[in-house]
Amino acid sequence: MGYSLGNTYHNMLRIINKILTVLFGIRAVKVQKQTLAAVNDEYEIGEIFYKIGNVKYNNSDIDDLVPQLVEIGDNFVSAPGSMILAHDASLFIHTGQYRCAKTIIGNNVFLGANAVVLAGVNIGDNAIVGAGAVVTKDVAANSVVAGNPARFICTTEEYIKKCKVRNELYDTPPSFQGYWNNKRFPAADKIAFQKYVAAENKKRSF
């Protein structure tokens, strides 16, 4: 899972990440070298790279040992605590070697809170990975997976239909679409959305 870093260093990186996200829409990989530079769609810290699509900000921890082997597509959304790995140190004790494999996240993928994608996994376009899932095998495009290990639950389209039947979908403010262009939600719009959902939920509960 990569080497651990001190609390002071993590706090410093959080501050750097916030500043970079607000000013430039880029996010740092959590590693010891702190020299930051943008090179097309690859983000550099020292000599370490990972590739990401149009949305530069995300809540995932990217493998900090070999991020060069992580590739993320367009319109990626992830929840806090999620992790994308490209290496496995479990054999180091036995062989003195690390297992490293390319991990690919497709376009329009959602990664739930505390979900873990293991090294070498390929997640297809339009997939949804549930909170807490441990993804050990490839995930087919247009599918929803959850659990440990992650297993197929339904198709993405079936999940959308279920949410509609349950009347659990709410329209978002137009400003939320700015996420795809690396713009954060305005605080006022976030508060307005909270009030709208709370009021609308009461109506739907009757």
C-alpha cells in the first residue's frame, strides 16, 4: 500500500492540494517529493506520474509507489477514503519482489467511499463501485459492483431505474455541472441544494 508519511507532511499536502485544486484544478499524488508540474494529462511529483482524464480533482488515494501504472479516464467521480493501487507487497517477504500491474479506470466511473481497487484491475466505462467494495477482478462496463470481494449487483441502467422507482433522484443546480471542468461547487448552491432536498424529501415521504 505504499510507505506511510508523517502527520505534518500529510497536513502540508492537504493544504497544497487545496491550493492547487482551487487555482489550477490539479491534485498532487501523496509521495515524498513535492516538486509539482503539469504535463498534459500527466501529473508529476519529482519523477512520478499518473494519468487522469478531464476531471483532475478526486477523493481517491492513488498508489504512491508506482502511480505511473494508474490510468483514469474522463468524468471520474470518487468518494473519500477510496484507493486505487498498482502494486502489491505481499510477496516481498517470500521473494524480495513486488507485484506491479497496470490498473485502468474507464470513463464515467464512480468509486464509492472506502472502496479499494487492487493492482491490475480494469474497470470498464460507466461502472459504479459501491462503498467499501474491494475490487479484485475486472469490472465490466455498464455494471454496478459491491462487496468484499466485489461482485456484480446489476447493470448501471437497472440501478438508475431502481432509483427512479424509489423516487430517490433529485435535480442538481446547474453550477454542479462545473465539476466536469474542474470547478468546485459554490457554497451557496450547495446550501440551496441541501434545503431543496430536505424539503422535497418531506413531500415525497407522504
